[in-house]
Amino acid sequence: MSSASVPPSRVSLHLALLVAFHILIIIASNYLVQLPIDLFGFHSTWGAFSFPFIFLATDLTVRLIGKAQARRVILRAMVPALVVSYVVSVLFHEGRFNGVDALGTFNTFVFRIAFASFSAYVLGQLLDVHVFDRMRRNYVQWWVAPAASAVLGQALDTFAFFGIAFWHSENLFMAANWGEIAIVDYIIKLAVSLLFFVPMYGVALNAIIRAMRRRETLPAAA
């Protein structure tokens, strides 16, 4: 696959956009994970379909900007994501709008979900960055790095999140079924990542590289 990197002058802009994107996906996933679904007879949540977007963004960040910058995105996003996730999850607890007054009472259940998301995000993303960077350096095939980082990073993220959020939870359904839900959630995330996001990584990377090369040749052509 072609090679290129983001120009140093544009790194700050890309970092800011990536931090905002990470926070947005974390907020959406924390809301969607409260909405259970039955999939082929197994319990899961809608959050399984949104969170893999973060791994796609992280892998592209490592590839185009570098491992250090990818870690910087994670560190900048994690605290704002924790705060905003709590606020949004309280306002829309269990999928319905509860009004601004709901913020006046500290919701331990929602905070536990937000903290679990915070912990799982940091652990899963740091592992993803490490695995992706190592695989990218050791294997020529473009798909090996995003596939390996998805398998390991999402495993740690998923089981850390569900274990922290729902083990002995006050939500009886989640407390009784979090293990099953975590396994199904991981299988769904992995299937979506390998079948959809890994190919999307390849398409997005080539599109970005072509756009960057066209931008570089414009002054010379003029």
C-alpha cells in the first residue's frame, strides 16, 4: 500500500478533529449500550455497532501521524469524554429524555457506566496503538495491522467495560447477563471490524494518500 504522512503544519488540526471524533463516538456508545437488543437469540446492545469507529480512527492516526500522536489523542479525549458521557447518559438514561433536573441527583449507575467506558477506552486504545504499530512495522500486508489490533484491542475494551460497568450492578438484567452480552458484543464488534472497518481502513487510507499527493503537486503544476 502507498505511503504518506500528514504534513507537520496540519498535525494540530488533525489531532483536534480526532479528539472531537473520539469523544462523539464514546458519548454515542455510552448511550447505545443502555439499549439492549436480541441478536439471533443472544443478548447484546446497540453500542456494539458504534464503538468500532474509534478503532478505525485510531489506526489511521497511527498510520498517518504516528504512535505518539495517537496516544496524545487518547489522553486528550479521555477526561472530557468521561464528563460529557455522564451528562448525556443521565439526561437520556434508559433511552428516554429525563429532563435537565436529572442532573441535580448523582446517578451512580450511569457514572459507573461512564467510568467503565473511560477505563476500557484507555486500556483498549493504548493496546490497539501498540499492536497496530508493531504489526505495521513487521508485516508488509496492509490488512494485518488493523485486523490484529481489532482482535486484541476490542477484546480488552469490551470485557473491561462490561466487567467494570455491570458486575454486581443494580440493573438486574445486566448483572445477570453481562458475561453473555460481553461475548456477543465482542463477536459483533469483531465481525463488523473485520468485514467492514478493516476494508474501510484500506479504502480511507488510499483516499487520504491520493488527496495528500494531489495537494502536494498543485503548486508545481501551477
